[in-house]
Amino acid sequence: MKALDVFTGSEGAITRAYYAALEQHGAPGIVAVNLFRAQKCSTRAKKYRGGVRGVGSYRDMAYDRKAWSMGNLVKALEEHGDALGIAYGWKRDPLALTNPWVLYVDLPNGQVSFHSPTRGEGPDYAGEWDAMRASEERILAFCDGVMRGFRVDVTNHSTGELKFL
């Protein structure tokens, strides 16, 4: 399964099977599942219209699921980030009015980020935004890399840099 095919699809059973396949890859897969889920919720929320009377808008429900996914992502990074060489943390975006907090994650193939109305758990982010607006593409590439298998470059212990096989 390619990440893009699952990402653009709407079949719940296929998405669940993809998550299970990613999780078979251990810590990198757990991080990948939560990155993928948060990004898919974020992307979908921006497109959703309508809702369910008495429950809420589809957009709000997707953003709630994104927040839940981000919380799970932070937990996975707290547990596995150092071993995987993945830095992450929260920083305030001075230009954002409604979602001023940003969770940054430094993947081996570049930085990804998620805006949030509130700051979640986890450390402060020491870096700066790379201004690339490439989170979706980088997350999908990371997921594909996890499915192919990647290793930590043990020749560079100081950075813990991840190398895709």
C-alpha cells in the first residue's frame, strides 16, 4: 500500500489495515500512524462542510480527531523520539490568530508542523519554521519509508540521523 493511495481514499477498513501494517514496524510505525492520522484529519477538516444536527460540524469533528492524534503523536515521540533521532516541540506562531500554537516535528526528510488553538504536552521547540509548507508530502514520504524499512545511522551518534534504506 502506498501512503498517498490510503491518504486520498475514504475507505475506513483500508485505512485501519494500513495503520496496522505501519505499526508492525515498531516505534517508527507508531510515530508514522499518528503523523498520518493528524495530517489526514487536518487536510479533510479544511474541505468539510455540513455536519450532524445535535452533534456538530464535520469540520469540528475532524479537528477534534486531529487534536487527539497530535496528543498521541506527542506521547509516541516522548517514548521513541530520541531513539529515532526525531526532534519535536511546541512554539507559538506570532502571525496566527486562531491557532497560535504549532507542533513541529523534524523528520529525516524535513520538518512537518501542525497548528493548534492550544499548546499540548511536550517540550518547547528550539528551531524555526522552515517556511516550506510541505508537511503532507513529507509525512506521506516518511510513511512510505517506514513501510520500506529504514534504520538509524549508527555512524553518526551525535545527530541520530535517520537514513532511509
